[in-house]
Amino acid sequence: MGLFDQRGKGAVCLVARLTYEQYCDAVEATDAIFVELMAGSDLETPVPTCPGWTLADLIKHHGTTHRWMEHLVSHRATERVWSRDVPVDLPQDTAAYPAWLARSAEMSLRTLRGADPDAPNWTHGADRHVRFFPRRLLCEAVVHLADAELALGRTPRVAPGIAADGIDEFLENLPYYSWIAEPVSRLDRDGETLRFSSTDTDDGWLIKLGDGCAWQTDRGAAQATVTVRGACGDLLLLTYGRLRPSDAGRFIVTGDVELLSSWLGATGL
């Protein structure tokens, strides 16, 4: 079970579903797919799930994230360092972006694999240790691979176990993301609940709104204000605004659809 409130009071349960090395391996595997896909694509292709971006912009963003997190860990940062202040060595020619992303991922993973997962480190989330970073990078890699696949007319497929962990990770870190936590705190739906239930795993999440938004892992039968059922990978992409509740055949929504829309609008990335 994980609980938090959006002002940082209350308990935070940080229960990773993979080992540290497994997270690193999963990042490596996911980014290898991403790089291969980008190397064979027109990098000027628009990315509808990231309005205003092309595939080149998507690669630049993801590679910069690798470089930023590598810098934070290699320097054992004790306070925020902005990604714009980290050297990224971005090539001038966008055709070289996929290879640059591959080098960026290799660099960050080499640093992470050589680091102590339990070492204290500044992070932008709930867990202030090195172990925060490969888990965050995996979610970044999975979601941005889905962005690329959707841009190219493909159907993203996220492994259920990784998707479930990604939803856990999103909810654990939500109160630390002010651009999400603040809109959530303004929903004015105190005491109402949202349930997300996976149809292909035993996972579920019950979110209660109010003075401090709380959540717990849940597959209970108690009635929620609104319930969304779907494959776990689809639920992750819904959480990140890459899919919509109305996408044909993906979700079954029962209850207060307006509450779901308000929640997704507040948490949309």
C-alpha cells in the first residue's frame, strides 16, 4: 500500500517491483528498441502526444534526461541542478540524434551500475537515493517509446508488470511534481474516489481526493465514484495522457465520467 498527501505530509511507501539491476537492464532494452526505431524513421515526423514536437525533439528530450540524471548521480548532487545547466553534447545534425541517444543511455547506465543504489542523492521525487533514477528512467523510456510508436501509427505494447510499477511510481512522485499536485489540490471533489483496475493483472489503485490526495493498491469491490478498467499497459498510458478514456475498445468506464476527466486534466503531462 502507498499513501501520500499532496503537501508532502503523511507516509510514502516506496516499493519497487524490480531490483536495481533489473531496472537498469529494462532501461537498456527499452532504449535499444527506441534507438532502432528512430534510426529508421523520418525525424521530422510530428508527435501528436507531445504537441509541437517532432521525433527529433523527442530524442533530444529523452537523451537530455539521461545526461542530466547521469550528472546528478556522478556528482552525488545534494541540491537541484537544472538540466539546462548540464552539458549534453547534442549533435548539430539531427540525423545523428539516434546514435547520440544511444551514447547518452550507455553513459547514464554505466554510471548507475557503478553506483551504490542506497547512496543519498538529490532527486526530484519521493525517494532521495540513487535507486530513484533507473526506475524513473524506465518510466521515461517506456512512455516516450509509446510517443514515438503512436507518432508512427503503431500500437504501443507495455509489459503489464512494468506498467503496474510505472503507475505506482507516478502516484508516489505526484506530490513532488508541483505542476501536477497543485491542479489536483484544486479539484474540489473532497472524499470522491477513482479506481483504476487492470484487466490483465491483479493490480488496482484506489485514489481518494481531499485534503491531501491519498491512494492505495486496491482491487476491492467497494464502489468508487468512477472506475476505469483496462489492460495495465493502457492504464499507464492513460495516466500519462497518451491514451484517452474514449479510445475505442481500450477502457470500460463506470461512474462519474466528469471526475475522471477532471483528474486526467489535472494530472496530464
